[in-house]
Amino acid sequence: MTSAEPIRLAARAAHLPASATAALDARAKQLIADGVDVINLTSGEPAFATVEPAALAAIAAIGEDFTRYTPAAGIPQLRSSVATYLNRHGTTYTADHVVITAGAKQALHYAFTVLLETGDEVLIPAPYWVSYPHMVTLAGGVPVEVRPAPGGSLKITPEQVRRAITPQTRVLLLNSPANPSGVVYTREELTALATVAAERDLIIISDEICDHWVYETTFTSVAALGPDIAARTLTVGGMSKTFAMTGWRIGWVAAPAGVSRAVAAVQSHTASAPSSVSQRAAHGALTADLAQELNSRRTALDERRKTVLKALSDVPGVQVDGEAQGAFFVFVDVSKTYGLRSSTHTISSAAEFAGLLLSEAQVAVVPGADFAAPDHVRISYTVPPDRLADGLRRISTFVASLTT
């Protein structure tokens, strides 16, 4: 090989795109750095400070020189505090069921790695978080979309799951509250889906990273539906969303002990273990009395959610799909703007809508193609209320300016 020849990449990486949400967030932040007054509604990152007990615990850990390798599964006290935290939803986890990872995203990657043989299929409800299918592919699996009925609640049904199952199906992936739609499945809906999984001997991976952010309804953890369901369920979560600790990179897998041991073994050969300081920070947050503060934050985001829903209901040509009862997002159908013209271009896709909204109104949203919803955009309402209100005004003005 000469210096002029490119290094050949493995097939699994050669065509792997970067995260669309991360790319758009980076573009918006670059424009902001260049002095452009961009209102960034792309990020799923709460605009709150990291909770104080986490910061204080991290400072103490550094002062104590707690900066070495930890056990691959995580420090025992954090594994125990995570189990206690999860059990508030009615699960029965112990520390032995929990493995600490560098964020929920890594937890999902490990889960697919230990479960999937080459060619195994994973059922993924659409619309879905952009990374799910790529994680499945990297683990050797095959992502299979399960689409809800058009114009409905953006929730899948047991009948749709049954129709999607083949002899190769291994895993049903669930995400409630859901990214990008914000939909929240009821206990009855999750029970019906889990019953199908049990009937067909499927493993359930339940991504519950936004379990705290539920409005006007009740959160249900899949593993709390009963011992038979818990025995086939991997629960994924983390500190990022609830405790405003996205940069600390602490997540977890809670699963039957045999699965957890396998996840810890994989981690021992890859990341070794998550950051020792971040683990102590997470333990500090989980063992502090933060109920009042966290509930206050949830109330604040609920007010922003209501502001978005009200503002968009008054904008002709856009429509919020789904019930938007959880997480930080509303999912907006913009297909009625197709064929309309801005000051520079005619809109023919949600991607063009998002691009023109950024270039002409300086508002960043995420187009839905990578969420398997090409006629939609995702709007995050995590920014401060004044910026959110300004962004919504800009969206309304932009749509009103479109002409035939």
C-alpha cells in the first residue's frame, strides 16, 4: 500500500453515517459561534444545570484520588443505588442485575452485542431514534421497522408486531417515552406488546432513558409488568436526561444476571469501565433527596411543551403527530408546506423545510428522514422559555411567508 492509497474500511463502517441529530446540532452551534442568532431546537439535552449533589460528589471523589479503574460492571454502591432507583417503578432489581456503562447509548450497544447473532432481526417501532438501526447493524443484526397506522397515535399495536415477526426475529425494541415522537405507552399497551414477545420467545430491550419526563399520564417500566416479562427484558437508562448529566456519560443495563455478566465481560474488553469520578457523581445524585427539584424541572418542561403545542396549533400547514406526552420533543408533519415557496426555494421535503427554516429564519430543527418519517421535523423544547417563544414566533412567521 502506498501513501496515496486510502485505507479500506470494513463494510460495517464504510457506509455508516454520522448521527443526523448530532450533525445538525453541531451546525447550529457553529452558526451561533459565528455570531448568527440561531435558536437551536435540535438537541435532546435539558437546559438545566447538573444537579448539585452530583457535582459535589465528583469534587469529593477527585479530592480522595478516586480516579482509578473500577470493576467492569461499575462500583458496587452505584449498581445498588441504580437498582433502588429503578425499583421505584415496581421492578425487583438488585445490584447483581445492573451494569454501569458510559451512557445509555453504550448500554444499548452492549445489549445488541451480547444478544444478536449474525442475521438476527430486531423489531424497531417507527418513528425511531436515529441510532437504533445502526447499532443493530454494527452488532451483526438486521433492523426491521414496525410502522404504526398512518394518521394515528404513532404507537405500534400487537397485531403489527405479530405481522413483522419471522423465524429470524430475536428482539423487540421498545422506547417509552419515545424519541422523536414524545409518545408514552400505557401499562395496558405495553402489556399487550410484551405478551406477544413472550408468545414468540422474543427478548425485549426497553429504552427508558426519559422515564422521568412524562406529562399528563403515568410511566410504566416494562420489567415491572411481571416476573415472566422481567425475565426476558433488558432495561436501559441513564443519568443524562433526568439529572442533566449528558457530559458525565453514565448509563446502565438492568437485566437477568446472566445477561448482565455478559455485558460486563464485553465492557471489560472494550471500555474497561466508565469514569470513576462520574460513577461517584451519579451515586451522589441518586442517593440525594432531589424529588422536589426534579419535579419542579418536569413542571417547567411541561409548561414549555404546552407552549409549543398551543403555538403550533395556530400555524396552518403544520401538524403535531402523536400525543407528545413525554420526553422533550414534538414531532411535526410539514407535508402541507410542500409546493409552497420561500423567498429562495420551493419546498419539496421536510429536509428542505428544515434547511430553509435555518437559513431564512435562523431556527434549527431536525428533519425526520433519519427517524423513518420523511414528512416530519422534530422540535425539542429544552431551551429556555424566552428562546423557545422566539423560536416559535419565527416558525410561525416563516410558514406564513410561504407562497404558492
